[in-house]
Amino acid sequence: GEEGRHPQSVGWCYAGGPGRQYNTSAVDPENPDPTRHPLFVREAPPAIECILRPGDILYIPSKWWHHVRSLDSSVSANVWWR
């Protein structure tokens, strides 16, 4: 269902699917396929990019879709609870 998702994500995020958790997407946000994911290409909000330096932290609000690419060694932590 749509419950528990950020309102902006419904539709264009292509969440879930065969063999995927409800909170993952098959879309490659750096190179989206307009044939397989036309809603993402047309409706996804523009990317917000940032580069974190040693000691920086990035907070992503609960249930917000995001994509992270590490440019160097890094540590990530997720906490999921209901």
C-alpha cells in the first residue's frame, strides 16, 4: 500500500516489486531508463547534491527516498523501526 511513504514518492519511485523490499527501488537515479521508469523521468523532483567532508553528517528524514554514492571510504547507519 501507499501507507508510510513520503507523499512525494508515490508513483515515480517504483517501490518494491519482485524480490525487493517495499522501501527499495529498481530505478537507477543517476541513469534512469525512460522506457522502464517513465514516471521517474517525468515526475521525480530534482536531485539535491552535496559532498560531505570528514566529520560531517547528513540527516535524511524518515521515509524520504534517497540515493547515496560514496566517493571514498565511509560508514553509513540506518535505523528502521515502526
